[in-house]
Amino acid sequence: MRNVTSDKIVNVAVMSPLLLKVLGDATVGMSAGPNGSIIHLVDGSAANVAIAEAAFAGYWALVVGATKVAIAADGIDTTVISCNDPQLSGLTKVNYHVLLDGIEYASGEADLDNGAITLELASDVPGRYVVIIWSSVNYKSGAVIVEATDGN
């Protein structure tokens, strides 16, 4: 087992989907505390350590925005999530994960259009949505939070 540490304090729920996708069984998870964060690797090969270090370096490096950060949880009200960051230029696809109150709600891969991505979020489930955009090529990531509230 090998631990890769960073002085960055990361959101484990946000970082974990990226790690599981790119490192798979090579990682057993991560932890964060007041002095930084740790990625716990079962397979501490140089390649896996390099990926873990790149993920820390790229954490929150992308600028992700939303047309609205509060929507009605009525299934009709929408917001458009976008990321048009120069760090994505030259790439054709990115991954996204949507967490609802800290639990994975949706995920997938999306095509980039000249380095830009747009996703639409509408929901009839109230809660806090964290929409994470990240690259499995350069391990850059970013996120935006959208609150969906019940009108009652």
C-alpha cells in the first residue's frame, strides 16, 4: 500500500468518482483532514502515483458555471452547466458526475465542442446537486453546486 499526500483539502465525495474511474482497483479510497488529503493506493506503481499526483494538481482547476445556481424541483425549471476552459482544448471528451446530497445521481461522458461542454440539469428531486466535470486525459476537474428546492 502506498499513500499519495497533498496539502490540498479536497472534497472526498467529489474526488472519489474521478479516482475510481481512472485508478479502479489500484485505489482503496482517500481521506481528508485539516492538514491535507491522502489517496490510498493498493498498487503504488510509478504510473498510479503519477495519476494520483496529477489528480491532486488538477483538482478544481477547471472553471465550471451554471446559468442558475438555484432551481425549482419541479422537473421543468432548468439550468445549463458549462465549462469552456482552455485546459480542455485539444480534447474531444470529458466525464461528468452529478452528486445529489453527496450520493452519485448520474454520470457519463460528453463530447466537447471546441473545448467546451454544456449540460442541462432539471430535476423533480429537491436537494444539493454537485456537477463535476473532469478529464481522464489530463485529470483536471471542476464543479458547480446547484440547489433544487421544493416549491411547497
